[in-house]
Amino acid sequence: MIILAKRSSDPGPSPIITTAISADDQTTGNKDSKKILVEYSDFQCPACKAYQPLVKQLLKEHGTEFLFVYRHFPLPQHKNAKAGAYAAEAAGVQGKFWEMHDKLFDGQTDWAEKGNAGDIFIEYAKSLNLDINKFKEDFASDGVHQKVDRQYKSGVANFVNSTPTFFINGKKIQPRSYEEFVKLVEEVNG
């Protein structure tokens, strides 16, 4: 068992997420499932990186049981977090969101505190065989920036104030281990 966080005092009732899944959400898993796991995350956040192996294992072993939704919540103290979100979405325009997602988390220490994070993201895009001119154009586009901003605002509206924050079928959850993740997914009717 891996313990990721220590529970503090009872946080009170869990807020219910109020935003519906939208067509521009990045999703994977069972698109027909009534169980929906939403993660608000920040590519520069060390805790988000620590959770990624658990999320990947959950998807690998239980991905047919739920739909997983990734939403951007770039924290203001992480200077390259928004740029990381833009890179993921720009790759997503070319069908490679999840591949860029993995590269950003796997290489987090290479770009998180660098002044040239954009150059590193271009190298990641090249390694994914993306059209680099299109990647650069989409990275800087209003559409990508507005999408990231919309997802951030939806997090704020749903009481997200740290990352990662997870909701399952609208209820905020705080899994501290893989086993707890599995239990929470299995407990939901769907």
C-alpha cells in the first residue's frame, strides 16, 4: 500500500461538481459508463506527478468501469504550468493529448523551473512526430488559451483550491492510495 497524503481534520461535506462533461474535455476510459472520474491537475505540480502512476494503474486495471476526465488547473505559483497545459492541448489538436500529458509529467523536472520551457515542449512535440508549425500556432492560439481558462474557472466554481483534486460522479474524493481509488470507483453506482 502506498500512502500519498495524511488526512487532516474532517473537511465536512464534499461539494458536488456542477459542470457537465463537455465536448472539449480530454477523456479516456469507458465513454458509455455512468461513472465519471474528473481530475483537476497541474502539469508542474509535484503531487499531481506523484498521483499519475496511480491514475494510470487505475485506468489500466479498471478503465472499462468509468470515464476519466482530465481538466487543467494551473496553479499561479507554478510559472510554467499554463504553458504545460497549452502544450498538452496543442498536442491534443493533433490527437496526441495523452502522449504529451505523459511526457509533461515524466519530464517535469526538466522543464518545471526553466526559463526555456517552451523550447522543451517543442522537443517533446517533435518526439511525438507532431507538425511543429501547427503545434506552435495552436500553443499560442486563443482557442487553446480559452479552453485552459474555462477549465480553471470550472475548478474554481467547484471549490478546487489545490491539485490534484478528484471528483467521482460529482462528489469530491481524496484517495490516498491505489486501493482507496479502486474502492471509491467500485462504490459508485453507475
